[in-house]
Amino acid sequence: MVGRNVLEHPNIVEFDVTAPRSSELDLRDFKAVQSYLLKHRPDMVIHAAGKVGGIQANMREPVGFLMDNLDMGRNIVWAAHQAGIKRLINLGSSCMYPRNHFEPLREEMVLKGELEPTNEGYALAKVVTARLCEYIMREDASFQYKTLIPCNIYGRHDKFDPVNSHLVPAIIHKVHQAKQNGQQSVEIWGDGTARREFMYAGDLADVIVRSIKEFDSLPALMNVGLGYDYTINEYYQATADVIGYAGGFVHDLSKPVGMARKLVNVERQQAWGWKAQSDLRTGVERAYDYYLKEFLQ
């Protein structure tokens, strides 16, 4: 999702981009990655790939979420280093932060507490990759391998299948199906009071493109987010408003809900001079439009 949104950004045409799909290049294969980078010799690498999914997928496949993401991160970063590529932007995840912190999560809080168990494998892989980037810079400052830590993302090119989807695309799918089937209510896991920060993917693409242009001033580790969040109930209601669903909601208190709150601190981002532009309704409208035109076709 992230890579495709970057490729759709209007200013990406300023650069000559090589963006192989997983069918062309398996990032879990170190020799293949090394060969690819030695052949193309890019000026910069942006690591935006990953095995991603919501709570259900992470709980169901912890081995895959750890191993696949660990292999991808290690391989692309180390192969870039071995090829002498001096600039790299690594995409981390707010899952890297300790669980059960209600205050906004600051960059220096990585590895300062227990990870959220429901997606621990994914988080561990992201932490290791970010640390590898940091260690490489520590050993040789001519290599500038920087990590962006985005909050949760949704939008065009998202996964809407309930088996693999994150919260917002899952809500879009559930509410759309409820409207189509004439359901009187939609189920919400937990009591709906847990808070989440979801940013539209087009905004993440915007900060990545700016990071390419202004790489030298980009902090070595920087959160990317909105700086505010919404409850799960509010995401459901906003989606119902966009879709035009008039039914109600019921809460299943037996289901896992993950962290009570996960909001990133955006002070470094603000100091760098960037701010997300899409509000929740606009983002959901664009994601729903993609869902109707692409996912359901």
C-alpha cells in the first residue's frame, strides 16, 4: 500500500524510480536483493515493503510476521550497505513502541517497555531493522540510514479482506456489507473506547517524497502522524456516515482489542515542518471510493 501511494504522488515524477513487485524480487532472498541493487545501483533505497495485517492475522501467524519482516528488513538494509548505497529511508511502525502508554509516544521510547503481545513478532522485526540502520550509521557516518515511524495507515491499495485487514479497511468492508445486506447492526470488538491514530496513506506518501527531497535535514528517527486520535467507535461512526449506513452497533467484550491507546508524538515532525493534510472523513471517502472501484470489481 505505501509503495503504490508513493508511486501515485504527483511529485514522484521528478525521480527515476525502480519499484519491483514481490513477484519480481523476493526481499526474503538476500542474494537476489544483493544482485538487484548491484545491478541497478540506486542513489537511495526506500524500504516500504512488509508482511502486514490486523490483530487476527498477527495472532494467527506470528512466525510469518516475525520471520518475513525480519528477513526483508535485514536483507534490504545490509545489501544496500554492501553495495555502498549511502542513503536509505526505512519505514518502521508505531507497533515498535511499548504497550499501555497513554501519553504520546516519543522516538526515544523504543525498547523502553513490553511490546503489545497481539503483534509482537511484527514489532520485533521492525525494531531490529531500525536498530540495524542506527548501528550502521554509528559505525560509519557516511551511511545515512534513517527511519520514519508512521502511525497506523489506511487508504488506497489497502487490504480489505477481513482475514488480513487493519482496522479502518475492515470497518469499511463490514459497514458496506451490513448496508448491502440490510443488517440492523454491526459488531465492534471490545467496548469501542480504545483509541487509535490512523493517517491517510496519501499523506505518508507525501512525507516520504519530501524526505527524498530534503533528506539531509530529515531526523535519523522520526515519527509520522496526526498528533491526535479517535476512538474505535468514532471510526465506525465516521465510516457509517460516509457509506450511508443507518443501523446500529453492538460490542463483543470477549474479543481482543490490542493497546488501549497508541498515539505518536509529532514534535520532531512539526519541527521539520510537515503536517498531514487529510481529515478523517476525506480519507475514508477516498478509501471507500477505492474499495468500490477496485476491491469489489
